[in-house]
Amino acid sequence: MWWGTGPMSFPDQAGLNEEQGQIVLDLAVDAIEQELRREHVEPSLDQFDEALCRNRASFVTLQIAGQLRGCIGTLEALRPLALDVFANARSAAFRDPRFAPLTDAEFARLDIHVSILSLPEAMSFVSEADLIAQLRPGVDGLVLEEGARRGTFLPSVWESLQDPRDFFSQLKRKAGLPEGYWSHTLRVSRYTTQSIPD
């Protein structure tokens, strides 16, 4: 199991330092361990500094041998970062509908990654080509909304979808829309993330 830290950058907002990043990873580990032991003790905010008590949105991604094993997160900053990471880690391990609940044996082989989101920025565009031309591969996470449909891709998805057209068409699929779908009512926002570990 690996959840070490590395150098971090967070271009839009003040990021966490290495010590704070390690605390975030420890929170994710604790959340999963508690669930495996059938314990449910939410962390007390009294033990954290201001950066971890500020409302922030996060995603927790779990992998085993490089393969996705769960990913759950929030797009809106509705609760303190420490609590958001704790809840998302537990959900990623045990409540991602794509996977069975994590087992003790899998926990020993788990890689845990936390993404802390910047505030989303609404994009302005006149066409799909205009939108795609504005995308920054490897940097932008996107949120696509059309009516009640919504989907997001973290910036890490660029590792497997490096072409901006593919990135956007697959995001439409994730939101439940055809790959060739286009409408002037589409809303797209972008955000960046601080990845822990980087």
C-alpha cells in the first residue's frame, strides 16, 4: 500500500504543504480502515489547522495495480476539506456502484489518490470547436451540464484521453449524452486540482 507525498502545486488557490497533504492521505486511510472494522467515528476538526477546516471539494480515487477500484467526490465546496476527504474515501471504497465493497485483502494493495478542486470557472464559447480550442490538456478538469444531466472528468483523465476532442466526447458520454451531441444550452465549467500524492 502506498500513499506517500511528493511535490505539489495548485495554481488557482493556496495549496496544501507536504505535511498537510500527508494528513489528508492519512484521513483517507483512516476512513477506509474504520469501515473495515465497522467503526464510524468522524474526525474532530479541533485537531486540524485552518487549511483543512476550510470548505473545499475533493475526489478520492482508489487503484489496485494501476486499475481503478473506486472514485467518489464532490464538485461543490460544502463542508470542511478534512470531512470531505474522509467521507469521499469511505464512499469510494464501499459505495461506488461500479464495484463491490472493498475487502481487507484489497486494502493491503490499495493506492490512494486525493484531488483537491479549485473553484470552478464557467467557460464562454460560441461553438464546440471554440470550446475544444480553449481546453488545456493535463490541466483542466471539466464539468458538463445539460438539463438534469451532469458529468465531470478530473485532470488526471487526460493521461488516458490526451486528445481534447476525445476528452470532450467521452465526457458527453459520461453525462449520458451521445458523443456527437451539441446544443447551445450546454454549460461547461473548468477547474484545476492539487493531486496528492503528485
